[in-house]
Amino acid sequence: MSLSHGNAPRPSGGARMARTAGMLALFTLLSRLLGLVRDMGMAWMVGCGPVADALVAALRLPHLLRRLLGEGSLSMTLTAWLVRHDVAQGQGDPLPALASGLFRRLVLVLGGLVLLGMLAAPQLLAFLAPALSPEALAEGSSLLRLCLPYVLLAGMAALVMAVLHCREVFWLPALSPVIFNVVVISAMLAGWLAGGTEAVPAALAAGMSAGGLAQWLAQWGYARHVFPATAMERPAAAPSGRELWGCLGRLPLGLLGAAAPQLVMLAAMGLAVGSQIAGLYYAERLLELPLGLIGACLGMASLPRLSRLAGEKDFAAFRRDMALALRWATLLSLPAAAGLWAVGPCLVDVLLHHGEFDATGVRQVTLALWAYLPCLPACAVSRCLLAGCNALGDVRLTALSSLLAVVFTLAGGAWLLHSMARDIYFCLPAAAASAALWGQTVWLWRGLRRRLRPLLPAPALLDGMACLRHVLAAGAAAAGALIVLRLCGMVCPLQDLLSVMPVLLPGLPAMAGLALSIGAGCCAWGSALVLLGDADTRMLAHKLRTKLQGDSRS
């Protein structure tokens, strides 16, 4: 598929965004489920003690860079720049030569950083996780050296991902995290079969590098098919070396802005004391499932179109698509947060309470998960705002918002740890992270409105009544899930308040009870939206009905 130019007709923004976001959500769901399987195996085999702290601390930086480089943040910055360059060019196809020049420079920069990181692994790990004991620090440094090559491989894959996004090829970049998780799970199982639980940490660390290699090879092979060898020849209008280095020079600002959730959660881990590190990690991983499905998919689905509209100076359509993405972000993230609050304790118990993972670990992860939940809507909304800012080329705004969020997390978390009771220490760093991410969301929203005000008479981006309907529907989702949990006799929030209701299904297996409660929450959410007359819900239902009718006729 080639990039279109000129006045060629294109589908409406809502239909295109819905189709792309739905496809991305499907692959992201599969990836997150495999990631959950990976983390469940890690919890069962390693537990939540000192060994787990060393492993989590070692994997933390590669995991952060995996989300930056391999799962959309770097490709978001690159995609916006490549699309704007393509629109400004107006003729020919500069993408192959542009990608080839960027590839060589990116490998040079990232390769040097990986070598430095491997040489300074103990100092780097001590900075990221100062609470580690000397024994855990030595073990974690060895593990960090095993997985650091992933950084280079993920950067190479991210560049190919950005080029494929410019070609409006989304399925393979969305599938690449699935490939990564399959490779890591296979490495973990191989280590366990070969050397027992003691070999699992090293197998996981090495599996990350192997997974990055598989991601890059899969996307590079397909890109070679999209771009024939003759297309890689340098055209007359190819960008100069100065332009390419300028693009790479802007990447740190773009990455800093797009990486706010990951950097904030990394700062929260730096505040952790004792054995909080592993608990925060598992809570964050549970949060990643709805966060990836909603915020990342909407942000990535809207970015190429928003960048093209900004390049063509069609700011009326830009505002319309931006407002639509923000409405869908609140429509989906609020019930996800409410439902995860309701089923969180049972979910943690069912998924993690096995093997070396005891009841104390369940309580720690539950508290941390609840403290992280307020940031889920903030991250979903801010991802869409970041797409808009990147489309307009305003990376300084996004970078500053991310930097302030990290500073607020460190300062607010330190104050909370000093002021609050020690029995709730496990949730305080996560609570500070949630507050900081909401502050970043408000900052981005105000900055984007100021950026659009000279271009549009009334740059309204948020529909207050729609948000109110979404909040009420999210409350209905939580209520439906809580009622079913009580009917099944499972432990849930508001247990005392719901004690007036009889327990009708006391012998139901925990997994079946969780499935019923999630289904009840979804039904209550959808029913509330229908009763409230939500326009976006009607539009999505109409498109789904039309799609199903078309499939039945064929």
C-alpha cells in the first residue's frame, strides 16, 4: 500500500480510526495476555523475595526501553516526522532512503549506549533500584548485561515499525509484541526445564534479547517486501545527512514526552523500600492490559491521520478527529479502571497466589494496583493528546510535561512516605505516580488548546456531557461486577456494605466467578450507555451491526 497524495478521497476519520484501533486492540490483547502468562510464570517460579527484586530491577530498564522503542513511543515520534516530511515533499517517495539513512545512524547511537550500559551495569542498577542489597545488586548486574542488547534490537525494530505505519501497515507492528512474548516464554520454560527455578532469571534476561531479535527480523523481512531493492536507491530529493541527524536529535524530546507513564512508574520503583519493588512491578503489569488496549491503540491509530491533517493545514478535521479520540479514551478507560478496582483483589489472588507467591504478596500487589488505577484514564487520554502534539511537531511541550511528572512523582512520593503510616507503604509510590500522570494530562490538554487557538476559532477538545455519561456508565460497570462477586461469595471491595445480599453461588470456582463478574460489569456498562443515549456508543453499534450484516450476506 502506498502513501496517498493530493486530493484523493479517504475514509472518514471515525471509521478509519475505529477500524485501525479495533485491529490494534485485538493484537494488543493477545500480546498482553501472553505477557500476563509470562509474569504469572515468573511469579510462580521466582516469588516476591530478594531474588525477584534483583530480577525485576534488572529487567526494569529493558522493559522501559521495550515500551519506548519496541511498542510505539519511538515509532510515534518517527511516524509523525516521516509523514510530515512526506506531505512536504509532495512528490516521489523519499521514505526508503530516509529509513536507510536513519537506520545507520540509529544503530551507531544505540550500539554505543548499549556498550556503555554493559560496562557500567552495577552503577546503573544501583541508581535505578537503590534499595537492593549488595548480593541482589551483583546478581542483577549480571542479568542486566544479558538483556541490554535488546535496546539496540528494539530501536532497529521501532524504525521499521514507523515506516510500516507510514505505509498504513499496522498489523505486523501490532503483532511484534506477540512474537516477543512467545520467545521470552519459550526461553523461560527452557531454562526451567534445564536447570530448575534457579535458572529462570538468567533465561528470562537472555530471552528478552532473543525476543528483540525476533521482532526486528519479522518486521525487517516484511519491509523488504514492501520496499523492493530498487526503491532503496537514493533519489534526487533525498534528505541530507544534516536533516537525518536533526531528526535523531529531536528523538530524545519526543521519547521523553511519550514515555511519561513508564518514566513515572520507574520513579515510583526508585522510591520503593524493602520488597516493594516486585509488588509494584506485578501491579503495573496487571494495569498494562487495559492501558495497552485503550490508550496505546487509540494514540497509534490516530497519529498518522492527525499528522497528515496537520501537514495539510486542515485543522478543522484535526480538531474533529482529536475530540473523537479523546471521547473514546474516556469511554473505554473509565469502566476499565472501575471494573479493575472491583475485581482487583480476586484477580491478583487467582493469577498470582501460587508456588512461591504468598498471601502477603497478594496484599501488597492489590494495594499497589488500587493506587495505580486512577492513572489509567489519565494515561489513555494523555496518549491521544501526545499523538496530537506529535502531529503538530510540538515535542517540547510533551517533553516538559513528562519531566514535570517525574519530578512530581519523586517529590510527592517522598513526602507521602515520610508522612503516612508504614502499613500502607506499598501503595504510596503508586499513588504519587497516579497524581503526577493526571497533572501531566491536564498540562498537555491546556498546551494543545493554546497551540490550536490561533488556528481555530473555538478549539474545544473535550465534551463535558459525554464525560459525565462515561463516568456514570463506569459506576454501573463497577456495581455490576461487585454484585456478582458477592453472589459468588468472593472477597471484594465494599464487602461489609454488600453483606445484606445473600451468597447464592458459594461453590463456584474462582476463575468462573471472575469471568461472570467481568461479564456482568460489561453488560451494566453497555446498558447504562444505551439508557443515557451516548452518541459514540450508537455509532459504534451501528458500524458493528453493518459489518455483521455484510458478513452474513457474503
